Amino acid sequence: MEWRLFTALAVLIIGNGYWALRYYQARHQTGWDENRRVAEMESLQDHWLQFSTVAIILIMLLAPLARQALLSGG
């Protein structure tokens, strides 16, 4: 059961790295005008927040199950 929690944590870390990279790339995009850059960054922020919220909810749901599995020895 604890492997699910570790998997969820890994997905959270890898996913946040992915969204951070996309945000960094959009922020430093030189071929776009300022309005397009700001719109893209706001869109990425929205998606990043949605991803993080779902990942945190999954971790909150899995953490008690993983703790119970660890305490029971199984």
C-alpha cells in the first residue's frame, strides 16, 4: 500500500518539475509578443494549480492507508 503513496509523491515532484519547465520556457520565449506571453503564462499557472491540487488530494487520500499498512506490518 505504501508504494501508492510513494508513487503519488513521485508524480507530484515530477509533475511540478514539468510545469515549472514549461512556465520557464514560456517566460523566456523571445518570439512572442508580451500579450501572448502573459496569456500563455496565466494558462500554464492555471494548469499547474489544477495538477498540484489533484496530486495533493490523492496524497491526502492515500497517506492514511499507507500509514495503516505500515503499522500493521503488511
